[in-house]
Amino acid sequence: MRMIRKRSGTRGGGGPARGRLRAALGGATTVLLTATALAALPQTTAHAADTLGAAAAEKGRYFGAAVAANHLGEAQYAATLDREFNSVTPENEMKWDAVEPNRGSFSFGRADQIVDHAQGKGMKVRGHTLVWHSQLPGWVSGLGATDLRSAMNNHITQVMTHYKGEIHSWDVVNEAFQDGGSGARRSSPFQDKLGDGFIEEAFRTARAADPNAKLCYNDYNTDGVNAKSNAVYTMVRDFKSRGVPIDCVGFQSHFNPNSPVPSDYRANLQRFADLGVDVQITELDIEGSGQAQATDYGNVVRACLAVTRCTGITVWGIPDKYSWRSSGTPLLFDDNYNKKPAYDAALSALGGTPGDPGDPGGPGDPTAACTATYSTAEQWSGGYNGKVTITAGGSPITGWSVDVTLASPQQVVSVWNGSPTSNGDVMTVRSTWNGSLAAGASTSFGFTVNGGTTPPPQVGACTAS
């Protein structure tokens, strides 16, 4: 059995050095520039109430993010994580196929990387997940009942012992109930071969492995009162009445226009809390944009704050581009790590102050009340057309500007729907006829690049007037 070691986390390094803009062509809408990639974002210490984690901590809660180990080497990713959050959840690195791909053979390297990083920054860690029907290695499904029970209990024990004392909450069992109106258990190797008792057994095994960790049941589509949440409620009530060790219930809270935040969200959280368990919002993301998305995020945060035993919130990712449903832009930061209106809404609901001058870019800042999101419109051998979408924050704006930097030998040869100028190594594009935007409204500008298709341009924060 692996002995618990004292962890010493690694530290992220900086990015490549800035290059220089070579030239600016004449004309209002035509420029030529070459540059190297942007440098890493400077480390900025924000006021305590001006980051999500700090504002949540002032309310006695955590505000965390799901983290992927392979992104920790990206300077903007690590800087945003370290600045904004005080809890992390490994997105995939603690799931069964990642840590025990072969029976009895454990591999913790990538999960350790996340835990080490979090501990080095003073963050809490949520463990996700021990027993789940998905992301199982093939050998698990092929076991008979006796071997499966032994394998399940050994997996829980080995993983929790490895991280004993380092995880504040574990998702012990994940998504064990069916969708729809039946309230029945989901078919899985554990349910089909071990029966209804496998969840209780998993929780009892988990308590023995780490008596001090919070033990959670986690599921989706249980955010309002419905057949599925009622079934989970009945199970938790039964567990509490019989002394089965369960400490918390996780609500994934994946929302979109077809599955919005339910009107009884807060009441549903409260009824679980009234059973004597903590409630946690474990995988929050809300598809949409602008003020509608911001309103939903604010409502979710306020619902948690209204329930004394709602101990924290985890958003399922950091920038939209790394979300599991990135096309729905469901997170608090856009692809370029600009804060979206949803960020301001979440921070305001926590009692924080959006737009502190020392806090990098945010649509609630009077000097940054918009966001800029890049996409490639068309691409060909040796070049492409880039598009930058400008979205106003929670208030109307009358003008905007955005900095764009490319990697050498790429050259911008034309710009439309914006007025470009060069200053050292940066091309700044300002609004022309399209500067006035209502709250949450969008416009765009475009540019043509010759000299290669990768890497994509670095688009800075949007500045509004």
C-alpha cells in the first residue's frame, strides 16, 4: 500500500516573450503586423472581495472549478485558476479508468499533479468520482458479483487511502438513478450484479478508508423537485435514519434554455439540507450568453447562499473553449479568459465587487464593460480570416477597443468593421459605426491573415466606453 507522502507542488512557468510589430500599412482599415506570441499574464493580487474564491470564503463557502491536468501548463489557465478559485475538482483524472486501468494496478500521476497544484495554492480539493457506471475500464464490467464487490471496495479503499487527509469531499457514488419519471435505479455493472445495496456498501467502505472526508452522492437532473430527485431524497432520508455514513449531496446543475434553472431550485436544495446533509453545487455550467446567462448564474449563487448548508459551488471548467459543451459557451470566462457578464453576476451575488481596477479585465469594470471572443471564419493554405465578436456587459456601451497580436511570420493584411492602429507590438482595433451596443448585444470585426494558420491570434481584453 502506498504511504502518504508530503506533497510539494510544481509551479507554472511563464509564456514566450513578446515580439515586435513590424509595420502599419496606410489607410483606415489596412495594417501589416508580425509578432511573437503574448507573454504570460502578469500575476496580480486582487482585493479579497474581488475574486470568486475570496468572496465565497467571506460567506463561509468555496467557489471552485473543474481542472484538467493537461491545461495546467497554460499560463492563462493556471493564472485564472490561481487568482479566482479556492477549490478544485479533477475533471477526469480521478475516475476509475484513469487511476486503475488494470485490476490492482493504480496510476495517480495526473491526479497528483492537480492535487499538488491545489495544495501549493492553498485550495481545497473535491474527489470525483469513486463508483460510476461510466469511464470504467473494460475489466470491471466482466467481473462476476463476488469479484465486482471485492474490486469496488478495494478501489474505494486504495484511492481514498492514497489521498487520505487531502480531499475535503468525495463523490462516492455518481449518477446511480435513471432519468424520467420512474425514480428507478440506473442499470450498471454495480446495480445489475450487486443490487440496491451497492450504494450503502460503497459509503460504508469510504467512511472506513477516510473517516474525516465528507462523503457525497452526486447526480444530474435533480436540481428541482421531480421523480429522480425524489428518489435520491428517499435514499438519503433512509441512509440518515439508519446511520449510513452520508454527509452531502451534490447537484450537478447543468442548465441550458431547454433545461433552465428550475423555479424550485432553492427549495429543493433546502429540503435535502433539512435531512441533515450538506448540499454542494458540483458541476455548474449554464449555456447562453449576455444578460440572460448572467441572471441565471446570479440566481444559482443566491440560491446556494440562501441555504445555510450549501457549502460551495464548482463550475465545470474555466474558459468556454475547454468546456465539454463549448458550443454553448456555458462558463464564466470566454475563450480568451475575459470575464463574461455571468462572472460579474456570480461575483456580485457573492457580495464581491466586480471590476476592481487591479483585477484583470472584466465586463463589470467601467474600463472593460465588454468581452471579446475570437473564432476563425475561413481558412486556406497559408492564411485565414479571423473574426472577433464583441459583446456588451450588463450596461449599454458607446464604443469598444480590442488588442490583437499574432505570431511571426503571420501578417494582418486587412481589417473590416473596425479601425486599426499599431503601437509597438500590438494592433488595436476600435469601433467605427458599430460602437453603440445595448446590454448583452454583440457585434464583430474581421481581419485577413497571410503567412500561416497557426497558432491563432492572441486577442486581449475588450475595453468599452
